[in-house]
Amino acid sequence: MVNATRTASSNPIGSVLVVGGGIAGVQAALDLADTGYFVHLIEKTSAIGGAMSMLDKTFPTDDCAM
Amino acid sequence: MQNPFEPKILAFLCNWCSYAGADLAGVSRLQYPPNIRVVRVMCSGTVSPHHVIHAFQRGADGVLVAGCHIGDCHYLKGNYMTLKRMKFVQELIRFAGYNPERFRLEWISSAEGVKFAEVVRDFTEKVRSLGPAPSFEASPRLAMGL
Amino acid sequence: MDKCIACGTCAEKCPRKVTDEYNAGLGKRKAAYVKFPQAVPLKYVIDKDHCIYFEKGKCRACEKFCPTQAVNFDDQDREFTLEVGSVILAPGFEPFDPGVYDTYSYSHPNVITSMEFERILSSSGPFEGHLVRPSDHQEPKKIAWLQCVGSRDIHHCDNGYCSGVCCMYAIKEAAIAKEHAGADLNTAIFFMDMRTPGKDFDKYYERAKAEKGVRFIRSRVHSIEPLPGTDDLAIQYVTEDGRITEEVFNLVVLSVGLQISKDTLELAEKLGVEIGDGRFAATSPFQPVQTSRTGIYVCGVFQSPKDIPLSVMEASAAAAESATLLAPARNSLTRKPPELSEKDVAAQEPRVGVFVCHCGVNIAGVVDVEAVADYAETLPGVAYVERNLFTCAQDTQDKMKQIIEEHNLNRIVVAACSPRTHEALFQETLKQAGLNKYLFEMANIRNQGSWVHMNEPEAATEKAKDLVRMAVAKVALQQPLGEMQLGVTKSALVVGGGIAGMTAALTLADQGYPVTLVERKDVLGGHGRKLYSTWDGQPVAPFLDELIKRVEAHPEITVLTKARITDVQGFVGNFHTVLDVDGQRREVDHGVAVIAVGAHSLKPDEYGYGKSDRIFLNLDLDQAIGERDERIVTARSAVFIQCVGSREPDRPYCSRVCCSHSIENALRLKKLNPDMDVYVLYRDIRTFGLRENLYKEARARGVLFIRFDLENKPVVQVASDGTLKVTVKDHVLQRPVVLTPDILTLAGAIVMRESEADELAKMFKVPVNAEGFFLEAHAKLRPVDFATDGVFVAGLAHYPKPTEECIAQAKAAASRAATVLAKDSITAGGVVAVVNKDLCCGCQGCVQCCPFGAIDYLEREGKCEVNQALCKGCGTCAATCPSEAITLLGFSHLQLYAQIDEALSA
């Protein structure tokens, strides 16, 4: 049940495709790159950052989103 | 007309708590008097009596040392050292003929932007009320070679 | 793309103006443009759909003026084929388009979405951060926010769910608006339930109410009408007690919800990823980031509506799932970064470069940055000075590298914001430019300058000059610092054997890292043992049993029960922990630690708890319903009281799970006996995200909801014959309602026992917040990290949260921990203490005071010596040494004296 859908190959490919360059995609890409996997990060627009880059400040610390 | 006295205040702030608290005061746009000049140190425990005396020697009207709350030191017990040392500094300043109120030790956490601003406001006003610090030469005991 | 230097000439020369999506349609950009000034990559692009050349076959102005011939009109869309081991979907959301609300006048210029308002507030926005309304660029005096536009609504749209973020951003926007416009600005938020169930969220809400004076009006607004002859808008609404009221506002913000775009749904279909409720990717609470298709994971809003920290957490969780799946192929395709050579500048005279940042108007709006820059040029050792709009921008980094080389600079000062946030960025630039990264200093003229002396521009400018002078004097005395590599113990310690702890342990063990799992009790399972089902009704027990079985059978996991940590030594990559395991001492070496010690349920001291066996906590009720307890089966009426011990003055946080839990149980009671009268007494129903379905169903099945205020809490009386009487003031009827339930359930808070957390926190050198929950490194961007490297947090120990969030966070903590364990070495050195043995008299004062035992006394030489691997760089020794023989590199005595001298020289 915990791993019902996982059928791990013994010889997988060591790279990951991350779809979306918002804060979630960027974090996933960084973690994977830092743990030894090659990452293809694809983003539809001309810059990464997603919705967060449009925010002025963030709740609840009022940190600058940029 | 003579300019009103604007005290010069030097502050040693530890990187992890008090400097961050000062940053937070900025993020929160809390306003305080611009008389303070900050020296960032990694831990308040790295401020020695020499540094404080040197500041008075160079014309500081007040000196503030601020670190993490006791028990919260990023380096576990650096601020206990600060506490011990600064008690000594207080006595040293009194001995040298300075009003010990020109020196202040505070614990300000990274979340206490409000406290930082309040401390700076309060201390600046205190030092302003004390007037200019006597010059180094005017303190015979300091001049004797402390 | 490689040729573009982001000079912006193309955009300047481009004759075509286009609506700017980045500014939410409020501004214009050109057809040749860069998305925003800090864009990564910082490259200009041509918008083919609006470019005159692509429309009419002529123009090419950008090409003509481009100084680097970077414009290529022949560029075509190209197709790539990638072979990958797994896919992570993080496509995000689209803000709801409020045009379909025909009574909200969205076509009116002064009715805007929350996204548009964000841009208005932003200093990089269409009005440079001046809070003005679109119609006449006048400052509004009165602004309204309307909540739940495109959320919790199945009439105008098909978004029955709660978007989970709008309450928070609306409060934030109102509070920041007041910061911009002053306290006189009248702000009103119209809402149904105020949903601020995250860490520190309620405190912000209370502050906005009490300190900032933001008005909160509980009402769903029907229509927004333009007021004839003005640019203002009239809002008619019904107050809670039934009065019809009208107010006029200068600007109305629609708090639009999050929804999944058509593009994303098409992509999901192409990939064979199943879509579930609310058009979000179908997942299970037990596998929150696993889609219906093996090897494809999901994170962020496509998983379900959520805020930034949860998105970041899930992103790390998805990375962990990928890493686990692909563990045999780790490091097979990665490339090593090039070794950067470092110029030897130790013997050179200082040539300091000073970069003064405008930070948009953040600094330049107060400080005369030009005067500061001119002044910097006069300082000794300064060889180059320039000003930047944003010194932190990627293009400035490239420029800085170039300037360092061209002007042969060997020390850099950036006068901008705080080294706490930006030092690392600039140090990386120095490295890229071949300079030792320690030859750098920041002057904090924003956080400790312009922002705190907003009304004293002259004094702020003088202070900025002083800070620059101090920084220049300090950096001139700085020498390059060396670093060394330390090995990493490639194993983990997980503290806490609940769902979070076990999940973190398994995630690391499945990647091949040995894990020691420490549990205080004699069994694994923690809080999970008491849980009956997830919010969507899946039973927890079978999952938990399977989880425990896998943990206990895993060859890489050592389970220690009845175990307590007594001491922790070392640092990231090299921890050494002492345990007491059922009376036996045990020592473990590990490279990382995950703290997942859980929390506790509050035993209430109010509402008659303990005075009747008909008064339950939700967890007890779970069990009683499961066992078909006599008291439940015979009950004809039931009452739930929410926020018991939560959202109170001395516990000012929301426990996040209780609304869903009570409503779940209310539904179970209704299913057991549809005729039972079930009441939920609440303050705000916080069924965030897809949980809103529960709330909807409960109302449909006749569960009655009565709201109360903190000032008018329900009163419970237990009569001598055991009957229960609950009195509550109904806000709609405006009078007390008396209920006589057969069973009463209290939705008690989730609390930390502070002494426990404190002890662990001290040993691992990590902080806890005022309520005793462990405090992460950054509320938004580092939700599972601590400021202390190598230690991570997951589960209830961080904040109350439901099972699926505990699991996601545990996987995230494992992912972050794996970033340490995947490395062969960790860099140490840099800012450490050193002994000048010529001056050392061997008094050993430093040995005594070092908190880390990093200083040894060398008997033979009669001198002291610092172990750089253990030194954490506090400098306490340096202040102790009577002859100043010890100094902290980067904060040397000479540098401190220089800073003092310069600070006081003006």
C-alpha cells in the first residue's frame, strides 16, 4: 500500500524532467541537482519564478517575494 | 546658532539575533534615531572590554552591545561570556570616570525588531540627556593607560 | 540568447506596446521585452504574437539597434526529446478570471484582482509602488477586499474548493496598503470565514485587526455598482444580524482563487495523469505527491490549492520520490562544476570596488545614493564606484565580474541590504571573478538605513556614508581565507517514530542511506495510532501497520525504542549523538538529523471536560464511533465545540486540523443516525482546500453550524443527573440558544510540551517559537530546514497539520537531508579563529571559554591552538585573550578597531 504504485527499475535513468519554473519546480530541481541527478527544468515563459515573482511581499513575515 | 548635540552611539550586534532584529526593524519600517552606527560581530561574546573602551576613547557618547537572549546563543554560551565581561566593562567605565549609563547591554532576538527600535530610541535619548561624553584626555584614569 | 547582454536597447527601440502580463495587465511592455528586471535568465525575448515584423513583414528595429547582434528573426520553435527517469509536475495555477461574476463590475478600472493589486503595491510595478487606483491615479482613501471570488462557489464557476491562500494574502495586502498610505487608509475585508490556519497566521490576522485597524466584515457581497458621476464603487451588503448596508469605496480588490489551467489539464491528459476533485491531480493522503502514473510526481497548486511553504515542502517531497525511484542511477548523469581558480591578491595593495544599490526606491527614495557614491570615491583604497538600480540583479552580477577584472579590483563593498540575506549571492560573484569570497563586505544602508530613517533623508545619507567608510576600512584589512574539506558520515538520525519520523527514515533508507530511528515510547506509530481516518475517509490503521512493518524490516533502518537523546556533539556531516536506550548507553555517528518528535493533544480545562463521560475529545470520539459505543449509538443529539484551547490569547494559533476533524465526525454521526441533531459551534470554519467538500456535505446532510465569538464562548453545564446543557449566543438570531446534547465533543488544540522540545532544541542548537514548536530557517522558502546545517524538521513538531502534510514534510526533510548525505565532503574553515603563537602566553583562557572544545593547549610549545574543523567562528576566544593573540578571521581585532575608528571619525 505504501508503495503500491512503485515498480522500481534496477537500471533507471539518472535525470528528471521538472515541468514548471515556479517556486515548487525550482525547489524540486535544486534538491535533485544537489542529490546527484541531472535536471531538465522547463518553463513556458521567458523567466523562472512563477507567480511568486509577481508578489510584492509574502505572508506572514512580509518578506520581499523577489 | 549652535547645532543641538547629536550623540554618537556605537553598537556591537551579534549576527544571529540582534543584527537580524535590527534587520527586522527595517523590514517592519520601524523608525528610530539615526545616531547609531552598527558593527556586526558573529557573537556578542567576541566584543572585548578593549573594544568598548576603544570606542569611548575615540569619542563615542554611548556604546550598545546586543546579543541573543541568554539560552538562545547561536554558539550556546557565548553570551554568558558577554554577560560576565560587560559587567566588568560597566565597572571599568565607572572607574574611568564615565557615567556607566553610557554603556548598555541588551538581549534582542531576531524576532524582536520592535524591541531593537525601542532600545535604540530609548538609549539615544538617554545618552542625549547625558550630553557629550568627556574626552579621553579629560579622564585622568583612562589617560593613565587603561 | 548567448549574445544578449540585457542592455534593453531592443525594448527601447521596439515601437509596439503590448499589455504586460507580469504587471497583471496594468502596465505596458514592448513586443521585445524582458519579463521583469530580476528575471532569470536575464535575456530579452521577442513576443512573436505582437511583433510588427511577424505581423507585417517589416520593422526589425530591434535587430538594427542591438549592439551584439543577438536578435535572430529566423529562430524557430524546436522540438527536444529527453530521456528521463522521472517527471515532476509543478505547472502551478492560473488566477481565477472574475469576468464571469456579472454583478462585480470587473470591467470597471477600479475593480481589480488581488494579483493586480500585488503589482500596484510592488515598487517594480506599474506605479512604482505608489498606491494609486487605475482610473485616475489618485490615492484611494477606502479600499475593499471581497473574498472567495472563484472559490467556494459552484454557481458562477465550478470551484467548490477553498483556494486556501486568499484570506492570508488579503490581510497582507490590506496591512501593506496601510503601510504605504498611512494609518488613515480605510481597509475592509468582506469574508465568509477567516481562514488563517498556518504557522503564525492567526497572529498576523489579530495584529491586522487590533494594531493596523483593518476592518473585517463577515458578509458575502452580492454586487459592486459603479457610483454614477464618480470613479467610486458602491458595495451593498447584509450584516450578520441582517441589516442591509451600503458603503462606497474608491477601489475594490477581488480576492481571486487559484485554479488549474486548461493547458495543465491537457498536459495531464497527454501524460495519462488522472485528474481528481476540483480538477487537481488525483493523489492519496498517504502518497501526497504520487500521481496515478508511476514515476510522475506532482507538487504545488496542481496537487491541491496551497500556499508557498507547502508548495516548497511538496517540491522537496517530489524530489525525494524521484531520488528514491532513481537511486541506482545517482550521480550517473551529473556534471561537476568547473573548479574556479583564485587570483593571489594577498600581497597587492587594496583596490576596493564599491557598488551602491538604489534597490528601486527602497534606498534611493530616502538616501541620496549619488552623494554616497561620490563620497565613496574619496575613500582611501577605493578604485572604482558605481550605482545600480538593483545590485542583486543577475545582470549586475555579470557586470560586477567584468568590472572586477577590468579594474583589477581585489576587494568589494556592496552598500545595499543585509549581509544576512545577500552576502552569499555577492560572494558567489566574487568567486566567479576569481576573487576569494571573503574579500567582501556589505554596508547595510537599507534595512538599517533608508527603511528606519524614512523621514530623515539627510541623516540617513550621512549614516550611509559612515557605513560605507566603515565597510571600506574593514575590507581593506581583509585577507583571503582558506577553506578545507571534511568528510560526511553518510547516515541519518531520525528523532521520533510517528508517521513523520518513519516516513523520513524510509525515504532516506530507500535511497541507500543507513538510518537510526529513535522513539521515546516502546512502540512506533506516535499520534497516528489514535487517528481513525484521513480527512477524505481513508482508514489510517492499515497504512500505519504497513509503514511500521516496512520500517522494522528495512535493512538500512535501526529502530531504537524506549530511547532518549542525552547528548549531541559535532556538526553537519559529522554528528555524534549519545542515547539512553532503555537504560543502556549507546552512541551513534550520523551526518544529518531529522526532528519529528510530534506534539500532544490538549487536555482541556474548560467546557466541563472530565466532568462527564459524555464529553469527548475528537480522538476519543473517533474510537467510540468505531466501537459503536453505547453512548454514541443511543445519542439523539450531538454538539461539537471548536477552537478549544486554540486561538486563545495565551495560545494564539489555530490547530489547523480540528474543523475538518469535527466535521468528519459530525458526518459519521449523521451517517450512523440521520435523525441525530448535530451542531458545530465554531468561530470560523477552516476547511481549507478540498476539505471544503466536507463542509458542503455536512450542511447538505443537515449538520447545523452556529458561530460564536471569543468574547461570547459557549457555556457548558453538567447537571447532577449527568445531562449536558450548552448555551451559545447565535449571531443570526442575536439571542442565546440552549442545546441539550447527549454527547459533546471538544475540538482540542494540538500543543507542544515545551520542556521536551526545549531540551532537544538546545542539544541540536535549533530554535523553538513562543508556543514551543520548532522554528524553521525561513517561513516561506526553507520550511523544513533549520538555520543550523544538517538538522531538519517534520510533522507536528513543526506545527499542527494533517497526515498528508506530515508525510509530505517528512519526505521533504528527507530530501533536504539527502542533499547533505549525497556529498562526499563539506567545506569548513573560512571564518574561524587563529592563534598568533608569537603573542600567545599559554594562559589557556581561550581553552576554558570555547563553547565547542575547539582549542587545545600544546604542552610542548606552551601555546594554544584552534582546531579549525570544530571552530564555529564565534570569536569568544578572541575577546577573552588578554594579549589579543587569538583573532577571528574576517572579524579581526584590527578590523574591529578600524570600524570603530571610522564610525566615530566623522
